[in-house]
Amino acid sequence: MAGLPQVSSRVENSFTHLSHYRKTYGDKTPILMYHRIGRSPKDSKFPSLWVPSLLFERQLGEFWSVEWPSISLGEFVAASCSVCKGVILSFDDGYQSVFTRGLPLLTKFRMRAILFVVVNYIGKYNEWDRALGEPPQKLMGKEEIRDWIAAGHEIGSHSLSHPHLPKLSFDEARREIEDSKKILEDIFSFPVRHFSYPYGEWTAQCAEIAEKAGYESACQIGEGVNFPGENPFCLKRLTARRPKRNLRTLLQMLLPYRHTA
């Protein structure tokens, strides 16, 4: 399509630095997925879910340095996924580290983000990971989520209990998707327009439930970018993570932000 960047045939399945991303996707707008901000504990089973504060600052600084604004999912969907030179920042689960470490950096670079909240675990811990041996991590409480909203950010639903939706009956899946939206709106008096599938797992039935529930979009974890006309109820995201540890990436982390446009 005329006016859109050409996308390389070499597919990247994660995001570490903007310079690497642009070699593959050009100026196409990514939806980035984060979970926890900070250093991964030694006993973590999923260290890739942690993005160190320094790297997160570096990533935001790169977008800031080339004047790539953060945009909302609503703006992206309204434009039929055709926005270029923008970024959508999303955080799954609602970890407290996003509030304590991530929010100050978002404020510093004047970036907006959306937090996908697991309703039944607000102010509690990531119980869905317990059976996998993952150590507990604190989730944001109601007042922290209110402060998040007051700072200019959005919230979306990540279900009631973080289940594997495709394994549920129709009524159970509908309750997880539909009721979580209503409860969040009642608690925070904030419109909840977007959903994130737990574990990135979804079916056509899940997408249909989300649409009928009144959401504008739903995100999965089919990694990549979204093209004009994409189905807004199965939006792909790129997982933000640490790069491979070598001298080259260390030097990149130490270099100041530079304009590369």
C-alpha cells in the first residue's frame, strides 16, 4: 500500500532497541508488551518477563529522541492500524514494579501506556504462576491504579482470574471477559475499552465475546506488527525484553540517546 513502510522479510519476535526494530519493520507502529520492570530475581522461572529499569529508560529514550509519540490503542484501532512512527506501550497483569519503577520513567519521557489488570488479584500476588514455581510478585492496589489513571494512563482488562480462556466453557469465558470490564469500570469510574488475553491465548469465540462485551480491541501474543485492516480483536504485540548479553549490547546501553531519523 502506498505511503506505508516496507517490512523486511527477516522477522523479529521481540523488541530490545528501536534501531534493531527499524531494520525489520521500518516506521510501522509496534504494540510493545511488558510485564515487570526491574532486575530479575535469581529464583525467577521467567526472567524474560523482567525488563531492567535502565533498559526501559533506554527504550523510552530512543522513542523520545526521534520523536516517536506514544499513542493509545483506541487511536490505533480508529486509524485501522495504519499509524506510522508511533508506539503503543502495554503492561500485562499490573505488577507493582510498573508503578514504582516504570511510571516515573513514563512521566519523564511524557509517554502514555495501558495497564491490563487481573481483577480478582488487585493488590494481591500473581497466584496463577504459583503452580509453575514462580516466586510471588506484588500487584498494584486500587489506590496505585487510581494514581496510574490520574497520571494520564489507561487501564484495560486482563480477565478476572488469569485463566487459559480456550479451556473454559462459553459461559465461563464470557464471565471472565465481560464481568471483568464491568467491575473495573465500577471500581475506577474509567472506561475499559481494551482486553488482553491471558497467556496470549484466544479463539474466535473469545474474540466474539470481547466484541459483544463492548471492547474496542483485544491483544494476543502473536508477535509481530499489525497491518492496515487488521482484526482489532487479535492484535499482535512484540515482547519487550533484554537483548543478548555481549559487548556490543553493553556499549549500546552505555551510549547516550542519539537522533537516528
